[in-house]
Amino acid sequence: MQQAVPTCESPSEEDLIRIRAVADYQFGPRAGEAMFPDNIGVVKSRKTKKIKAIFLGGKLLATLKPNDGFLALSIQGASLLVQALPIPRYRVAVIDDVNEYIRKGRNLFAKHVLRADPEIRPGEEVIITDSKDEVIAVGRAILNGLEMKRFKIGLAVKVRRGEDEAQDEEGD
């Protein structure tokens, strides 16, 4: 059985305000405008008419998680956000030795953390970067920012998507 391909539509002014407000609340002032320009597209649930995914130029920027209403970033969405946020906001930088594994979507352990935003809290959406601040993955923080840097054992970030995984999907 083949799944129906969701159709992307232009958001209403109210939808755009709501999406940007969620981004501003989650990532800080002006994050919404930086991530979601006026020409984005959205996919809505057929039953509830709530926004499920946000696209720009056919590329997924983020999804709205139904359980908490927050954004789950894609690599493209994280790249836009990194340009708007000052270093180290919502970033976890990794040592160069593990870049290739994190890019493939492997989880990030505390011993591999080079730098981390000290204000990161467990459960928050984070952007994993290499030492040059290039986005390599996105995920959910397990430890807070200070623990990520200080601990030598344990899971720091549960990676949702690595850069190589995102490129593989585009090639399909």
C-alpha cells in the first residue's frame, strides 16, 4: 500500500505568526523570522488541520511535535537558526575525531563534547556542530550544557538526524 504524499500549502498569516512565536519561545527572540520567511510551505493534518511540517523550497525545515507543540529541527532548519543565533546558543560542538559518526546519526557522548552552551537543559532541541561551527546533526539534549562539558561518561545528546542521513534522503 502506497502512502499519500502530503501536499504543501502556503500558511495563513495566523499560521505564520504561530510558527514564528513557537520558534521565538523555544530558541529566543527573532529566531522565528530567521527560520521561517514569508515564502514557507506547510503540511497540515487532514483531520485536525494543525501544522505538522514546515518546508522552504521543498526542503524540510522543522516539524511541530504533537506531544509538546515544540519544533523538531531538520539539518536545513538548524543551518538557518545557527546563522541567526550567537555562538554558543543551543549548540554543542564535537571533537573532530567523531564528526563522521555524528554525521551518520550516531548519538553524542559527553567525552566527545568540545563546547556546549551552558544554558542547555535536558530535553531541549540542540544543534550539533563541528569545531568550525558547521551544522552536522540535530538532536535532543540528555544532559545540561555544563554536564556535557564536565562529564567523561554518559550520553550527552540523542541524535535525531545527522547531516549524511539528510543528504541520503535528498538523493532518493
